Amino acid sequence: MPTGRRAPVRERIAQAFTRVEDGVYLGLAVLLAGAAVVLLGHVLVGFASALIARRLDASIVGLIDQGLLVLMLVELLYTVQVSFREHILVPEPFLLVALIAGVRRILVLTAEFSKIAEKGDAAFRNAMIELAILTAMTVALVACLAVLKRRPTVPVAERA
């Protein structure tokens, strides 16, 4: 096959893959947006119910946990939006999602320390090890974000 004909075929194939990729991004965005809205509604209803029942102190850990999950979904949605709009993949949104997930787990773990302590020394020791690992991970993620903020934005992958 002559070289001149090969280029248009490759270009058409690449465009077809780009359309498929955009369709997948669009479907993923709809799913993430729907999940975030439903979960946010659930958090708001739970907050209102706990407030009315005067049981906010007992429900606050779960509400914060679910609220941070909504924030993670929104950050993932932002990542999909950037990938769809700009056709680039940048690391910062992924690091933010990981940071939110780590902080979310740290908050839940520390809020449940009294329950964990009642389960015995082994459960408490495991919780402390998990907390140490999460803390180290959080420091590493913040350091990565700080390093990335100092350099010009360079996409991990870019489409023409």
C-alpha cells in the first residue's frame, strides 16, 4: 500500500478511537454526576434527620465520611471533564482524589478510636499502623502536589 494512502486510514482510525474515548468519558461523567447528586441528597437528608432528632453528634462521622465521598466523586468528575475537554491527562486531579481519600479514612479512623480501643490491643495496634501509613501517604501526596505546582503543567498524555 502506498505511503500516501496509509496516512488517511490511520487518521480515520485514530478519529474513530477518539470518538469512542469521548463517548466513554461522557458516559462516565453522567454516572459520576448522578452518583454525586444522589449521594449529596442522601447526606443532606441524613443531616436534616440527625438535626431534627438531635442526634447529630452520633451521626456526624458518617455524614463527614459520605460528604468527603461526594467531594471525591466531584474531583473524579473534574478529571473526566479535563480529559474530555482538553484531551490531556494531568496528574494533579488524581493526587487530589487520593489525598481526599486518605484524609477521609484518617478522619473516620480517629473518630472511631474509642470503639477500636474496646476491641483489644491487636485492633488498636492495627489501627495505629493504618494511621501511620495514611499519615505518611498524606505527606507524600502533599509533597507531590507541591512539586507539581512549582513546575509548568505538563500533561501525562496528550492527543492531537
